Amino acid sequence: MLYYLGSYLQNYWGPARLLTSYAVLIIVALYLGFFLAYKLIPKFYNVLPHDRGREFTLKDNAEAAKGKPTGAGVVFITIFVLISFLICPMTWTRASIVVLTWITMLTGYLDDRSTDSWGEYLKGALDLIISVVTAFILYFAFKQISPDGVVRFWLPFFANEIAVNPVVYIVICTIMLWTSINTTNCTDGVDGLSSTLVLIALLTLGLFFYFVLGHKDIAAYLLIQHLPSGANWAILLMAMAGVVMGYLWHNAFPSKCLMGDAGSRALGYFIGVGVMISGNPFIILATSSIILINGGMGLLKVFLLRFFKIKIFENIRFPLHDHMRKNRGWSPTQVLLKFMILQLLITCAIMGIFLKVR
């Protein structure tokens, strides 16, 4: 809306053209997201559900969280949606992704409010449906903008882009989104941990979309497919980064509120979407390696034991942040800072390798 308003007003007032600058819109989205989330989240403490403790976590973690307002994701994800439609020029693809992000949040929030947990199978099925729908949306969106109607990936260590079969794309995208949703959800167990790791992912993707994918010359130099709408996606990513910062202000140890499944599931979904739009599924290693290890290995451990009676990592507690607290004696602050440092190191290394070793 602001973009189109700026296009109209610049005919009457020159400085209004700034509203058509993607750099300006990115900055406005980031700061507005932070300010609104910072101001509005505390106003909903009385109406948000309260944490009842967590069944599969350390007793200390469960007791520390019990009784705090949870489900704050319903506030900051809704703020993100409003900012997105206010600031970012919309197409049917971007509008669909924003709406599906809100729907993913809603499934988590309803579970947060429910007296009895929905159960992992129901939540997993809902995540699967949302992931499949999104996979089809993204496939046909890229098919439409492709000159020859073929969707391609750019991959590390390959100079040329690789054509992707429609079925393969749908399967990869579905797995990517489902995994990102659930591993991000599993990482939400220490004050500030999940939101900080997500913030690193959002900032990484936002900068990558604006300065690399969205820049025709830089993308060509790096042998990466140019994404004409890269700056538009950067606006959405920075808007999400802004609201996460606003939430993190209240979630920093010792937290005053929790985002619940409402926040973690929507954030995981949005990161997965960003990775798939980048055209390289392996970018998830740069954005979310610690999230995948921390939450994903636990999911793998349970899956192999439950369905194949295979035991792995018997001496390691998952999520890994629980293992570090109980077995290594790390404090919540140590878990946060050390995991954050590891993710930053991994992000810098992998992005450097992916972009230069082509």
C-alpha cells in the first residue's frame, strides 16, 4: 500500500518517491515491526493462555515457564501480516504465503489455548497439509516466471542450474517446510533461544535476497539465478525480523512471555518458505543448522525408535539444549550465547562456500 501511495504522491510531492524505494520500505518494515511488537505484546498478557508446563522437557525449564503468558505468536505474527500488506507490494504468491503463515500460527495458537493437547499426529497432519499446499503454490509461481516454464535449483559446487522435476520439487518443498516447522518448534525451550536463532536466519535470508538474489549483476557474477522479486521478499523477511526482535525484548532471560506453538510453528514455516524461494534448498544449512541439530535429531531419534525399533543417541537428551543444561551444567544464558555463536560461525562459513565455490 505504501509503495503505491508513494507512486501516486510523487507526482505532487517529490520526496514521496522515497516510499517507492525498496531500501526505505525494508527499513520501515523492520522498525515498525519491532516497535509495534514491543509495545503491543504486553497489552495482551491478560488474554493470552498461560503455560501449563511442558511434558517432554527438563523440570527446571517446565517450572520456569509455567504460569507465564504463552501464545504471544498470535500477536506478533498478526502484526507481521498487517505490516506486510501495508508496506510490501503484493502478488498472489506473496499474499498466499503471508496468509498461510498466519494460518500456521493459528493452528499452533488453538493448541496453546486447548486444555488438552491436540496430539503430535494431528499437528503433524496439519503441518503436512499446509506444506503440500505451499509447495504447489511455490512451484507454479516459479513455473510462471521461468522463461521456458522449467523450475530450476542452483546448487553448491555446480556452475549450472539444474532443472527440477515437478514431483521432486513438491516432495523436497514439503519435506523442507514440515521439517522447518517442527524443528523450530522443538527448539523453543530456553528463554530467547528459538527466537534468536530464527532472527539470525531471517536477517541472513533478508540480506541475501536484497543484495544478491535481487541484484541482477551480482547474481550473474555468482552464477546464481536472479530473482526479480528478491527485494519484495526481503521486505517480508525484515518485517518478520522486526516483530521477532520486539518479541525477543520480552522473551529475553528471564522471560515475561512465551511465543508458544503459535509463534514457533509460523516462524519455522516462514524460514522454510524463504529457503525454497532462494532456489537452493541447502541454504537451510546456513540459516538453521543449530535448529536442525537441536530439534531435528530428537525427531529422528523418536521416529526410528517408534517405527523401526532402532535406537540412536541413547546417551544424548534431545532437544540438545536440555542435554547441555542437565548433563553439561550450562545455564540458560550459556545455552543461548553458545548456540548463537555456533550458528553465526556456520552461517558465515556455509554462505561463503555456497556463493564462491561454484
